[in-house]
Amino acid sequence: MGNRVLKNTARHLLLFLAAVAGLELLLNARSGFSNTLPNFFQPGAGGTAYVLKHGRHRYLHRGRPVNVSINGQGHRYSPGGDRNENSAPQRVVLIGDSQVFGWGLDDAETLSNRLQAHIGPDYRVINKGLPGTGPWSYWESAAEETPDTILVTVYTEINDGQDSYTRDTFARVNCSTLVVPGGPAETLPCWMMETALFSFIVDARNMLSPYHLAPPINCNPLTRSAAAVIQTRIETLDQRLDIFPKRIRLAIPWDARIDSRRLANYRPVLAQAQCFWAFPGDIDLVSHMTSAENRLDLFQRDDQHLSAEGVDLVAALLARHILARHPATTGEEQNQKAQAPIK
């Protein structure tokens, strides 16, 4: 009797394991056997929570294969640029969070790569975007640069207000992936976390119980008091970068300001996207984006990050600004590029 029960238990266990293995194989085949997690992070040193991990990586972003290459300096590599970050007379450094990094975008679609294509080989564009960071980190990253650098600080309206509360980051690294501190993924073993089945369960959970972000702190009527304090903090941090005579500031707008249908993705749901104050910016991206023919395609679907089309628009505007104000040469070709219309 005891042996029969033991055999039945073992048989059921084997059937269960076979079913799990079959499902894992099926999900992997569907994904082209690509890593399903953004696996390009590693713990930092000297008080830095995390940095980008050198190498070529490939993962699935909402079912789409994405290539991410990190160079030896710990920055995202641009296919249109040289591997030597000091190989051109004029250095252009992009500082920001996941918008600058190019979250959900292939190497060739990032802001740094598109900007490099616009301004040419007399400049070298460096992508120092790091997902999960904010204005405190931008200031610290800028301190590593020399005053002759064209420093482009890119603010992200949706979360840089919240990220200004403290210097600390709200993310940790587990199995080369960013996770929420205290969440279940922080302690999961890598063999489990890196399975296609785990990603499938997470995607299913997000689909059945979607997570809604709050509106930006400068556009949320429930955070007016805190927003006033944060505005002063951001302006103070921004003014510290005035030591760079060639600095440029951009602010990637809240996606709902460009496409009002996206208001439904946020809580509380607002009748309109109306903001009390604006992040520092030298180019009016809101006006350019709202007047663009493809304005509904400038952000990724179900995501607040710029799409490849949105990056193209921002890169063209930024290139025109750089060529007009900080020319690397004085040739006629540079003047023609500076005056070229934005397509």
C-alpha cells in the first residue's frame, strides 16, 4: 500500500515536472530563445547602487527583441559612433535616466545614436543615461566632465520630480536585472528568475491587475505643496551645472500632455494634463510634439518612454540646436545642417 502511494506521488511529480519543462520550452521557442529580462545591470561600487554591465545583451521588451550593447566605459554604445569616446574634437554628453538610455529601444534607435547621425563625425556623442536615476544623479554624473563638453541634461517629467526627493535610488540588482527592494524578485534565485515561465507569470499578472502610475508631481493636483518644494530643489541642482558654458537642457514631457488618451493610464484620472510649472528646458518639446503629424506615435505603446519616432524628432531638434550654437567647425556644411528643416 505504501509503495503504491509513493509510486503514484512520484508519477504525478514527474508528470508535473514534464509539463513545466514543456511549457518552458514552448515559451522559449515563442521568444526565439532570447533572454526575457533586461539583464544588463550589475551592483556598483563606492556607494553606487548599480551600473551598466559591459557586453552585448539581448532581451524581449513587450515581445520585441531588443539589442543592448554596453561599452568598456559602462555606457550604452551607439552603432553610429566610434568605440573610442574621445575620438572627436567635440564631446557631447547626454545625461539622464531611461529616456536617454533608450529603454525598450534597440541600439540603433537610441537618442545618442540618432543624434550622432545628425551632427556627424566632428562630434562624439556619449550616452550616460542610467535607468532609475534622477536629478541628483545627473548632477553627480556631470561633475565627471570638463567645462568644454557640450553637456545635454535630459529631464523626464513623469518621474524626475519624485526622483528628486532623495539621492537614493529605489531599485536594486538581482540576477543582472533591476528589482524593487523588498519585493519577491529581490531574493529569487537566478535559475528561477531567468526562466521564460517566470516572465510569463509576471506579464499575466500585469495584464490582469495593471499597475497605474501617478501623474507627474508638477501636474498632480494632489501634490501641489510638495511640487513647490521639489521645483526649488530641481532648479537649484540645475543651476549648479551653469559652470558648463555649452550646456543644453531638455525635458521629455509627460506622454499624456501629447496624447490625452493616455490620461486613463494614470491614477488619479485627470480631466486634462495641466501642469503648474515646467522642468528646465532650452527647446520647447511640448510645442514641437503636439504639432507633429505623428504625435500619437511619439511614445511607446502602453509605456511612457519615447518611441523610435519620438527619439527621431528629439534628435533632429537637438542636432539643430547644437549645430547652430556650438559648431565644431565653421564650414558651409555645418551652416546648412543648422538651417535644415525638421522632417
